[in-house]
Amino acid sequence: MWIEGKVIERNDWSDKLFSLKIKVDIGSFIAGQFIKLSRVVDDKRIGRAYSLVNPPGTDYIEVLAVAVDDGLLSPNLQALASGDVIDVATKASGFMTLDELPKDDHKGKHLWFLATGTAVGPFISMMATAEPWKNYQKVILVYGVREAQDLAYLEQLRAFEVQYPSQFELVLLVTRESVDGALSCRIPDGLLSGEIEALAGINISAKGSQVMICGNPAMITDAQQVLKDRGLAKNLRRAPGQITVEKYW
């Protein structure tokens, strides 16, 4: 089931990377969930899921997307401007949320977010709520992209550093160009070498950490393996662990 939303803002981060703010009422949702957007293209309805960047409680939704040249929907979305309409699902979905993480003795002190590209979106939504800051001593975002222009929402991430100076650590990775203050490796390689933890000033451990991973499947597979080799386990409802994942395609 679809309802009509109206684009109220479009932000172009690069020639392919863009975000949309859409005025629409989808009801309540949990930070980390996704919503489906849809348009009718050549008499055929095309729908795709996009994580919500905005926190709960706003009167709009915000999504971050990449326009894929041969994509069925993303180029169409990139062409939208303020005032244009877009069909939006009536309800958000997804289980990569903070309330799915272990509680009490199993939760650890440090919350790690590992993200590549547009997968930073759900973590921004989570960090814009009080929950991670209330429940963890440290929140570490590891954000990997190819080029510096792909670092979306950097100003908002810097604002988190100012707002939570003793709690928030931001580790940036840019693989295809040299950027001051950023590592130049993939996330799994940075975990394996110890560079990410050194830059964050915090170690990942089975006893003290929860790690949420969102992004491309290769990164997730490789990062999980590095973490499992160090004693961390996938988090399941029936068996609390330390690794929670969501693939982006």
C-alpha cells in the first residue's frame, strides 16, 4: 500500500550521490529501519527500499541514495525536485535497530557502527536519538567511502563530535584518494591491521563491544570474519552475540 509524499528538499552530495527529504506521514518507526519508495515507470510500478536517515519524530522522511546508471528507480529519484511527488510505503520495516541488541550483562560498553557508502544513513538516524548515548560509554562510527566527495552528512557527524565530545569517535576511510585525517584502507583491512582501533583509541572485544555492520556484502563478509576470528559472534535473539548486520543489496 502506498501514500503520496512530496519532495521538500534535494541535496546533491556528488554527481551520483543525493538525498531527498519527503513530506509524508508514515507513522511511528524505529531508528535503523527502512522505507520503500516507488514510482510508475513505463506503466510498471518500481519499488525499492531505502534506509531512513531522519530520526523518529520528524514530520518528513529522509533517504540517501546513489543513482545507478542502469538502475530501474534511482535515476528517476535523482531527477526529482522540490514539489514533485513520490509514492511511499505506509510503514517502515527492518530489524537492524538498537532494541535488537543484547541487554544488561551482554551489551558491552562500546557501540561500533561500521558503514560503507549510503549505509551510513541508518546509523545517523540512531545517533540522532538519545538511545546510543544513554546506553553506551562510547559510540564509534567507522565510515568508508571511495572518494572524499562521497562523505555525506559530514557536517552533521562533526556536530555529534561537538555534542558528545567524550563519547563519540569518528573514523573515516577514503580508499581512492588521500584525505587528511582519514585512513586509506577498506574497513576489513583496517580492522585486521589494527589501524581503525588505533585511530579510535578503543579496542574491539567480545566482552566490551557491540558491532553493527551495514553496507556492501563483500565488506560485511570480510569484516565479520575478522571479528569472528577475534572471538566475536553473530547476535541472534536466541543467542546474544556481538555482531549485527544488514546488507544493502
